[in-house]
Amino acid sequence: MSSELRFEKKVAIVTGGCQGIGKGCSEILAENGGTVLVFDINDTLGESISSKGPGKIIYMRCDVTNEAQVKTCIDKVIEKYGQIDCIVNNVGTHPGDVEIDHISVQDFRDILELNVVSHFTMYKYGLPYLRKTKGSVVSIASFSGTNGQRACPTYCCTKGAIPALAKALAIDEAKNGVRINTICPGPIRTPLYEDWLAKLKNPEDGERVKAWTQLGRIGDPREIGKACLFLATDATFTTGTELMCTGGCEIGYGVKD
């Protein structure tokens, strides 16, 4: 692999990029020369964001569940930088382990808005500019969306919808030279993961997560960032695919607990 900057002179938008996987993606793209606009609502973390490489990371307050804000912020990116080469649809949440009896219909609507409708909104207003640069979209889904997870029906549903939307749009946008792909992470050490660990009654249960993977460890957000960079730059003959970044969770005989 060449050592040259792989995202130099390119512009990316990363939703939910203040922490976790979004931050990992932002850092890797910036370290490879890119200008990265982080759409997020965490002002405290956003104002402290800085890049570690020749590119730059810029925080832009944007609630991606608000259509008007998304349109305005994308317009601002174009006004200042003149182009968009990649959108990383990363924003999302996990409600924790909850069975359907304890989930309201409104709870389901709320997670759909954040985990799925926000992706649609970013596509809606970002694709016209990606067509001009023949850019790409990298959407972050989850291993749980393709394989299921106990006591997580709404999370699994929303994460399963992400690659379905991406594949459909990959077909439509191929004629425009826009590639659209999905990353499905396994267990990654993010703030959401750390919060889940902290709530466990038995700390040893957290160690069992490592056994879900063939590699025997929890992934790092920057490892997802490296996969994102690959899909955005080097994977020029790849569209409509799901890249499983799981440490091998989906192969072999799964743990049934």
C-alpha cells in the first residue's frame, strides 16, 4: 500500500463524529489529508476536537434528525469548501437490553429517526454534491443488524435497515459514479460499550464479549476508521456491499446466552 496521503484535498462529513466510531473515522480521514466536518450536537466534545495529521477536523453543530439543519449545514460546507467527497453516516444509538414488552411505539419511532431517517436525510441532501465529485458514502450499521441480538429488537431492526437502504441507493447511484457501502462493526470499545459494561451486575460478563470474536478482543474505533478510509478511497470497484468488521463474530459456532 502506498504511503501517500489517501484522502488529500478531499472533504468528508461524519455524522456523530465527536466520539466512538465516528471519532475514529474522522481521525483516520484527517490523518490522510482530508478536511472532515463533524455533524454532531455535543458542543463540549465538539469544541475540543483536533486532528492528529495534515488534514483537519471541524465541528459543526447539526442535529441530523432535523431536516432543515441538515440542509443548512450541508449548504454551509459547500459554500466554504466547494465539494463533498464522502459522507460517513455514523450517528446512532443503542437503547440497551430491553425486550419488546418494555418498549413503547414512540420509543421505536425515536430510534428510527436517529438510526435510519437521519441516514436518509444525509443521502437526500448530500447526494447531489457527491455526484459532482463521484464520491462515496460509508454507512455504519452493526453486526447485530445482520445476525440479531437478544433483547434488542429496535436496535437490530434499525441497524438492519441501514445496509438495505445503502444497497438500494448503490444501484440507483451507480450511473452517477457514486459508490455506497456499509460497515458492520462487532464489539467496539466506544462510550456506549463502556456504559454497558458499567451497568453489568457481574463484571465477568463483559469479558465474555471477547469470546464472541475469533480474534479474542474488543475492537478499537480507529480500526473502523481504517475500514472507512479503504471504502472511501481504495475500494473503487466496490459498491452495495457490507464489510464485516467484527473480529470474526459471525463465523464458527456463535455463543448462545
